[in-house]
Amino acid sequence: MVTIILPWPPSINTYWRSFRGRVVLSKKGVDYRKAVCEQIAEQAVGKFGSEKIEMSIEAFRPDNRKRDLDNILKSVLDSLAHAGVYDDDSQIHKLTVFWGPHVGGYAKVRISCLSGSTF
């Protein structure tokens, strides 16, 4: 199992934008992907390749405002794939997402092989 601390993700509402009839990654999306890649390198996170994985995301909101928990999922999942932690979101066979007990402005992601093998 690996544990990764990531910066607070942008909402899916701001991650993608429509431009000239195409859907493109927004500036917030580009910046977040870059920040995730930097964290993956800094934390020396290993790669899961094409293994079936399970993941839990503990979200520590940046403040006490009301938020939709599901709005952070796509940016975290896509950015981890972009950073090479795993090949594709379709490998995730079990996903748990929950609020952390306090504010903090980050996401704690735990990933392990579904087979139970250690990483």
C-alpha cells in the first residue's frame, strides 16, 4: 500500500472547459496535474502499472464551506493516472471517498493492489 498526500483538488466544475467546441483541460486542471506530478516525484511513489487496484481518498476540505464530495474525484483520479501512478482509471475496482475529521486543504490517497499483494 502507498499513501500519497496531494494538494486540494479543483472541482470537476473547474477542471474541464469548453473551447471552440472541444472539451479541454482548464488552467486549474493543468496546474493541478503539474502539482500532482511534483508530489509523486517528491514522495517517491511507486507505479502500479496495469494492476487492478483499490483506493481510498480522505478529503480534508480547505475551509468549513459546504462542498460536494464527489466533485473532487475526477481531478484526483485523472491526475494520478497522468502522473503514471497507474495506467488508467478503469483499473480501480474499489473506491472509497470520505471527509477527513478537520480542515486542512489536502487529500490523503491510499492505493493498494486489489489482490492484496504488498507494494
